Amino acid sequence: MTVGSRHAAFVTGSSRGIGLAAALELARRGFGVALNGPADDEELKSAEAAVAALGVPVARVAGDVADLGGHESMLVAAEAVIGPLSTLINNAGVSVISRGDPLDVTEESYERCQAVNTKAQFFLSQRWARRLLARKRDDGRFYSLINVSSSNATAVAEPRAEYCVSKAGSAMVSQIFAVRLGRENIAVYDIRPGLIETAMTRAVSETYQRRIDEGLTLIRRLGKPEDVGRVMATLATGELPYTTGHVIAVDAGMLVPRF
């Protein structure tokens, strides 16, 4: 298989956590992978080595997704190494600067969540789609856009109000692009992780586990990044045919309505 005919994915926020888990699972399935983090640091280089060890082309593309002016150069750098992209996974995200009362949310924290979780996701999707539609796609590959929002796209977490607002916006980004790209035979999905063991949740993991033990989720454990990564790779390989615009809740049934 040549690089040009191989599935190739750009995964934002993939130096660790869910993004890295997705990158590794994609590599196991033969994808070329472009990794991304805000800085070209040791964490990103370590992620590159881990993916490269699986024997696929890998690109290390540092850059802050909130810098919209850098999107084109990031995509160009990725494709220069792994070939034309078939998949974009918008995984990069930030939480609130500090948890607290919605009445005390600062404009700085609100704008930070919007810039990374919503605005960057919209415009990187737009840039990727424009590049994709400008070239022929008769190579038999499955094309997909996979956005990561959160269970907080619908479920309110009062101490993280601005995060919830940004993730609700992220969910709508997926719906919009599903409508626009459906006629181009490009599938779009909204991944909504629940309580996943990552650096973002580490400080409250004990609290989450206690609530899980009390019945918050139907499956009684915290999720792992690998759980979400496997779901993403399944979608990117087209193993859920004739689907688009779908919400995939990777949350152990947390939001199933119950009496």
C-alpha cells in the first residue's frame, strides 16, 4: 500500500489522553497518523515514537488549534508526510480555568473554552473540507470528520458552565457539517465522552468514582482513553455504514433516562 492510498488521519490534541489513544488505534488499523499538540515538546515527540513503532507513517505537527491562521499550514505539513487526509478528528479541548459558580465565570475562561472547543473545531473542519473537496476522491477510501464534544453538550455541570456552553456549540458544529458534507459522501460524527480517566479529570476522579459506585453510570467504572479511541477508529474505518450526523455517547449509559 502506498502512502497516497492509505487512510490518513489528522488528530488534534493527540500528544496524550484520548487523542493519543485514538492515534494508536488508528495506526493499528493501518492509518497514517498526524499527531498534534500545542507545542513541539517531549510529550508530542514521545507520542510520535509510540505511533511510529506500529509501522505506519507519522507526522508531528505542533500548533495551537485556536490560532486559525495556522490551520492551513498544519494540514499541509500533515499531508506532506502521511499523504492526503481521509479523516479529521477534532479532539483538542480545554476545560475551565477554575470551577465555580456560573455567576462568577470570567470572560477569559469563557472565551478560552469557545476558542478551542468550538471556534477552532468549526474552522479547522471548514479548512479540511475545502481541501478535501478540491481534489478527486475516487480512491475507495472512507472519508470522515469526527468531532469530540462531551456529555456536557446536554448535561449541565454547574461548576463548569462555560465548558458546557462550548461543548453544546461543538455538538452543533457536527450537525452543520453533517448536513453540508453528506451530499459529498463524507460522514460526520459527534463523539460525546462521559467520565474518562484523563489529565483533565484527574483532580476529581475520586469524586467521579464514588458517584459511579452510587449508580451514576450503568457500567460501573470510569472510562479509559482507549475506550474512546477504539470507537473513533471504528467510525474512521467506515465500520458503521450508512450513518452520518450521529451522536456516539461513550459514557457507560450515564445519560440514559431513568426513574
